[in-house]
Amino acid sequence: MNYPEKIREQAEAILVRYPEGRERSALLPLLHLVQSHDGYVSDDGIAFCAEVLSITKAQVQAVSTFYTMYKREPAGDWLVSVCTNTLCRSKGGQKVFDALSDELDVGHDETTADGKITLEHAECLAACDYAPVVTVNYEFYDDMDEEKSLGLVRELKEGRRPVPSRGAPLCTLREISVQLAGFDEERTAGLEGNAQGDATLAGARLAAEAGITAPAFDPTAPLLAKQPEEAK
Amino acid sequence: MSVTVPGPRRPREDALNKLKPVITKRWMSPGAWKLDVYEQLDGYKALRKALKYSEGDLISFMKESGHRGRGGAGFPVGMKWQFVPDDGQEHYLVVNADEGEPGTCKDLPLMMNDPHSLIEGIIIASYAIKASRAFVYVRGEAIHAARRLRNAVREAKEAGYLGKDILGSGFDLEVVIHSGAGAYICGEETALLDSLEGKRGQPRLRPPFPATHGLYNKPTCINNVGSIAAVPHIVLGGAQWWKDLGSENAAGTMIYSLSGRVKRPGQYECSLGTTLRELIELAGGMEEGHELKFFTPGGSSTPMLAADSIDVPLDFDNVAKAGSILGTTAVMIFSDQDCPVVSCWRWIKFYAHESCGKCTPCREGNYWMVRVYERLLSGRGQMGDLKLLESACKNLLGRSFCGLGDGATSCVTSSLKFFRQDYLDYIEGHKPAVLDAATIGAH
């Protein structure tokens, strides 16, 4: 378990987020943390979490194997997830997955021979209004089709980092795991990554164009018919 | 049973008038996720107002507003707050931001574009239930949402809206943004609590309910993102204003998330009780060459409705009368070019994958239903298969700890009710097989 001092410090910082005596709550972030170091949840990572929380390795492993975001094999820098659930599938998500599978010569939850890209089919990614949707390290590429998704992975293969439709500029899976462990995005550009898309704004724009607003209100009107009691 | 809906560029006035941009209005402002812009757009005014009232008054007010939960079950928010006992022991507010129900995509855009509204709602709700710690359990994959929420918490803390003695009120609150790790079941409130405690996300038997025995076995109030983010708006606008925004028996606005075969899928915030016909109109009509065949009113766990339900007001009571559930108003719209049997197969594969395995009916029932669907869709279906599916659903419904098992049966029973012939077509050979028997191992 040769984890650098920084990882140990980060582990301590995770523990104090939870009430005293409830440190076990830190297990999910800790697993993200060891994944940020190893690129997957390794045996060492499991032992580390167990040691930090004073629980058994079996208890840690029972948790790590329950959740799909914890990878059991070394994953690539780029985790490409394609939604193939019903709605995305009906709009071409399965075709996108099949095209990427052919292009990369890997199946679900497999990593390319050069170790760079891991492909997975994902369940609903909560972006059905942009179907079919693909994510790379959980940043959104909206309204995809076979051609666009092939372009995306070819750019990744060539070492470029195509800008997502919504989300932050790409960083590696290890880097994103630090944020999953609950640490702040340190890049200003990351925080500023776009979150507005046509579908997100569809209703609000339509209302604005038609001059429709919610009815006005008096923000100072009392909440209840009686006067407010002074709060303690 | 198909209905063609015309798709004019500008929707008809009666449909347009259903639009009520309240929760979604700040999404148009590019910097609304930052504190300074949020404050310019009425941000944290509701908190200042709320802190002038007692905790009990706030709960009475929330009950008065008729505000119901936006996470699927529609439980009255004020009543939920009231259930948290005020007995001096530590208790918690937990926000369920584990959005993952197929079709549902309303909370992510909110957390990404207007994170402070959720934080402000959390502070007001925590004050009302006297919780000094709140957790937001964010779906792991929703990384941009978590990123902006963490930033919002940091900004709010620096400005004195979080931490010790908030705005001089004597009220203290810490908020932790906790990312999950990929498990649909953790959207179920008791599974979420186990997950937040660092365990496998498996549901708990109820009673006892989380209101008395929740996180760390302490009193806990669990609310959906949409339920809480609406709170600052309701506090500013007033109970009557919120009621008037909705329809007769359903207060407030609702974000209808339209996906599928419409020209402009997306988030449409309307009065509760807007019909599918009006929503399709707002979305520019059906896609060219597509006729409405079926839809889900609120995600894959709500029974599908056929095209003849196009004029059902989509609110809690009317959708229930029509035989479904309002759910999360994730309206997935399917056309004559989508097969209900294929749709159900893929959904059941999802439920089989996401079943936590704790309850046998859910774990085994979904596993075997996938096999039956694959037999049907590979052209090897038998007449008895439809009965088999019905029997599996009967043995699943109401026989598992949580709603995942119940939800799985929704699409199967509703599609068998409306589209039996579509199933028979595969058995009788009127439709070609869509799956290859050899590759899927159907038997």
C-alpha cells in the first residue's frame, strides 16, 4: 500500500466531512479517491480504504463491486459511455455503441489494446432530451449519431480533447475521480463549462419569445395571514 | 390508435399559456450559477424572508402552499417536514439528487444552471426541520452538477449563507455534496441512506420510516431536488401564488421533460395539469413521419399510456385516474415506428441490471422476464409467454422491499393491456425477429 502522502491527506479531508463516529460514510468518496490514483479499484486500494476506516477488506469489496463506476480492471484515460436504454436506443444509441465497438475493437466494459479508451454501454444518463447521448468521463456529448461519435473517439485516439456539448473541458478519468471524491474543480474553465443546450432552454426560450412570464408577486407579503413571530 | 398532432412553428395560444417559467427562468442567464448573478436575480431573498418566521410557521406555510414532492411519489412537502420529530436529537436533511429514472432529466439541468436555488432551498428546509447538517446525494455520473453545487456551497459559505449563525439568525448549517458511484437503486430513499452510510445501496424494510429512523438511524427528511429548489420561489411568491400557478387540484409548476419523437425535445415548465397534446404542440409537433403511439407520463416505472390519453391533464390525480402515475413528468414520447415490445425488453433489461438482488421476486423476476422477451423477440415466442409475463408481474408487484420491483412491472402490464397484438405479431410471425436467437442465447 504505497500511497503517497497526498492521497493520505485527501483521505483525512474526506473523513471530516461526516459526523464523528460516522466515518464509514466516507467509503464511496474514498473508493473514488483510490481510483484516482490507480485508474481502477485495485487490491491495494481496497486494503487502503479498509485501513483508513478500520473495517475489513471484505466489507470494502462488497461495496466496491456494487457500483458500476468503480472499475475492477485498469481503465483507460477516456471512459466512453453510450446510453443504450430504451429512449436513446430508439433514437440510434445502440447503433452508436455498435459503431464504436467496431471502431475500437472492444466490447462493453473493455479497454483498447493501447490502454487509452474504455467503452461501456450505460443505462439512462439523465439526458433523454439530447438522445442519443454519449459521455466521455461523464461530460456530455449530446444528439450523437454514428458519424459524430466515430469522429469523437478518433479525436481521442489522436490525443485531442474534443470539447463536450455540456460539461467541463475533458480531463482524464483519474483526474475526474478526484472530483468524484468530493474535491473542488480547480480549473476555472471547468466550472465555466457550458450547461445550456437547446433542449435545456426549449421551454424557457419559447416563453421568452412569446413574452410569457409567471404572474407577478409581492415578495414582502407575509407568509401566513398572521404576523411573523420573531424567530429565536 | 394513432393520433396525428399538427406541428405549427408557433404553438397555439392555449398551449403557450400553459408555459410558466419559474424554476427554469434563471437557466436563460448564463452566469446564474455564480453567486453574484444569482443574487441579482432575487437570490437569497427568500432565505432572509424565511428566517423572520419560526420553524413551525414555515412548516404551516409549506402545507398551506399545497406543494407536493417532485421526485415521483408526490408526497406533500410540508407534511414530510412536519413528520421529523423535534425531540432534541441530531437529525438530517438529505436531498435526493440521484436522478436516473429512464426518461428523467429535469434535476441535472437545474443543478448545473441554478445550483444556488437548491442550496437556498436546503437552508430554508433545514431551518424549518431544525437540521444542522444536510447532504446532497448526487448521482455519480452527474459530475458537472456536483462541480457547480460544490462551488455554490463554497460561495454561500463565504457569503455567510452557510456555516455558523447564518445571517445572524443563530441557525447553523453544513452542507455536504456527496457523489454516488453508479447505481439506479440509490434513487430509492432508503437505499440512498445505506449508500450514504458507505454501504451497498440496498433498500430497508419500512416501517420504521426515515422520518424517525433515517440516516445513522436518526430522524431524516429526504426530498427530491425539484421539491427543494422550488421552496425559495414559493416563499417569495406566497402560498396562493404557487397554488394559482397550477391547476385546480395540483399546486405549482412542473418541469415536463419531453423526449423522443417530437421536433424539439426539452424541458418545458408548465402548470401542473398540462396535457400531452399541449406539450407536443409546445415541442413543435411530432417528428416528421411519426405518429404518436404511446408515452410514459413520468419515466419508465410509470405505466405507459396509449395515444388516446393525449388529452389527460398530467397531474397527480388525473394521471392516476387514467391508470398510470405522474412520476417525475419524464414524458417519453414514442411513435408508430417504435415497438412497445422492444421498448419493454430494453427497460426490463435495465431493471434486471439495476435490481440490487436483495428481494428474490425482483432479482429473479426481472432476470427471467428478460429471457422471455428475448425469446419473443428472436421469433421463438410461445402463446404461453404472455401469461408467463403476466404471472411474473403478479409475483413481483408488491412483493419487494422497494418500488424498483413494482416499477419494473409497469411497462410490462401496461403494454400487454394496450398492445397485446404487438406481442402476438412476434409469436404469430407477422413481425420479423429483431434479435438473433444464437447471440442472445434464447431458448
